[in-house]
Amino acid sequence: MRLYRNKNAFLRNVDRQYESSFARTGAKVGQSIRIRLPVDYTLRTGPTAIVQNTVENVANLTVANQFGVDMSFSSVDRTMSIDRFAERYIKPAVNTIVGGQAVDLMSNSEGGVSGWSTNQDPVTGAILSPTAKTWLNAKAEIENNSVPSDDYKIVMGPNTQANTVDALKGLFNSQTVIAKQYDNGEMFHALGFDWFVDQTVLLHTTGAYATAPAYTDGMGFAATTVAGAAQTGSNLVVGAMVGPLNKGDIIRIAGVNAVNRITKQSTGRARTFVVTAAVATGATVIPIYPALIGVDGGGNAVQYQTVNLAPANAAQVYVVSAPGSQYRKNIAYVKEAITMVAVDLELPPNVDAAREVFDEISIRVVTQYAVMSDQQITRLDTLSGALWIKPEWAAVIADVP
């Protein structure tokens, strides 16, 4: 458990929960847990009460991810050659489990996180390495979505760290922090973020078109147009796609701006949406997150509003990154955006088995002797589920691969 806790910075910096209801019997793969999401209201002005329905949304988190490592040692091995067991065998096994969980957690950002901040060439749209403004724009993107805390974090790939340390080396900062950047080549705390590096940061590839469409600065590459006015919900009906979109691609719609989730006022910036499932060439529907929720028929703000208004018919739809291009998908977030829930696995009978919970993580170890081969087989297992419960409290900061 100690090795697990200290092995991965990303897992240490997300919301972790332990579901104690499985403590006696143990859980099975596929069981679900209901997680309540934050409630949203609209503002009343004046003394007359306008009672709103309290709509409390919930999300189902499935504990579907059983990660484990198995190892086998003969009686001779255990008698003659195994020393420093934890360092030589348990440590690399735990490292493998942690890496799998971190990759799974990061992969869930595809089709979830829609916030976008990048440094792009204004003519070609090519993605450039982020600047201080790029990181600060990501922070503003999160803040406009009624973020619950100011504990901002960034998880970035090693190459992005190299680019960022070089780009920010001249900023005013405490001498201690600057010294750490020079001495260790690492970011620590700057621009209101805690920074850390993780090798599980994704490389995302945008859906490839046969011919790259034109680029519009601040919007992206023209991909298709809206088919039908006043659309709402999580499916955008469009003209037939002339090229595919990949899950995790990010799009904008002309004339559709984001709103501040508290005031419901337009931010003046185009809303970014993430494509939640692959879209084939010729398709006429793009599944998106967040859902299109604009003002009501009287122009009044509504609960869970995401945009200033619904898209117009024939409004241009843009993909923010060049078709067929690849970029590093660094993430700025607050830990409440992501939840990882760990549960207890069943302890099987008639074997050496132990289970322990520490720091909201449960690990089970089982050892059994195989008499025919004179081997003792040991397995380490965890069972967990992960969910980006509020993806709008996170933003992608794109960087060159």
C-alpha cells in the first residue's frame, strides 16, 4: 500500500473514494455506484419568490476495472534466492498496476473534457508549444464553469514540461521556485497551478480528412454546418460529414458562446464541445458534451445552461485542430472533476489471502500452492471505477508531440 500511494502523482491528485459497502462480502466486476452531481440554480431578482425545481443529477460509476499482476516462485526460489522481496518483486508489480489505473483514468478524458486552450499559428492553425497565456486561459476556462475550489493542478507529459520550463524561466517568481526549476528541470507551483508530470498523458489524433479544410483563427478548421435551427441536447444534427471525427476531438459552432455557469452571462468566447463517440464520413449527427442548453423561449436563463443561444441553421462547425494532426493532451483541472472509487474484492476460501485499505485504496493479495509444479502463485488485484464527474472543471492544453 505504501508503494502504491507514492508511485503516481496523477492518482494522488484526483478525488479518491473508498466504497465501504463491499467491505464484508467483496465486490464483483460490473457493479455500479451512484454519484450525486452538483445542483445548479438560476438567480432571482426582487422580493417575489420564484420557486425552482431542484434537479439533482446522478452519474453511474461502474467498478469495471480489475487490474492485477501475477507472479510465481518455486519452493527452491523462495528458499534460496529471494531477498529484498518488496523492492525486487512487489515494487515493479505495483508500478504496473498503478500505471494501468492512471492510463484508464486519463483515457476517460477522451469524450469528456471539452475545455480547450492552445497556442496556434494564426494562419495555419498549427499547434505550438504553450506559453504563460495558454496556461492562464485554461485556468479562466475552468473558472467560468463554477469551479468549487482554487486548488488548480496541471498534469503534463515530460516533453511539455521541458517546453514549459524553458518558456517560463524568465517570469517573476520566488527565488526558491525558480531555483527548483533550474536545479531539477521541473515545474512545481506557478501561475496559480500545482504542476506535475505523468507519462500517461495522452497523444490525441484528430479525425483525418482527405483534403484539409480552411482554417479560421480563433475557431478552427471548417468541418460541416448545422442542419436545423434551435437544436438542444447532446446530439448535433449537421450536414453529411466529408471526413471523420475521432472520439475526443473538440469542436466549436459559429455564434454559440459559452456562458459563466454562475451568472449565465456569455463569456464572449465560442463554446468548445468534445466529440463523445467516433463520427464516420457521411454521418449527419455529432454526439457532443456538454449538451446544448440555451435560454428558454422568453430569453431567460435556465438551470444547467451551457450556451448563450442555440445554433442557427447552417452555422459553421469547426474542428479546433488540423485533421489528421496529433497533439499532446495535457490537462488542467481541480481534483473534484475526477473521481476514482476503490472497492474490496472478495477473499477466496482455502488460500492465503489478505486485503487492506489505505488512503482510499483497497488491494488484495492471494497466494496458493500448486502441488503439481511445486510453485507458489501470488496475485495482486485491485478493483476500481473512474469517472470524470464534472469534465467542465478541466481543460485541455495542447502541445506538440
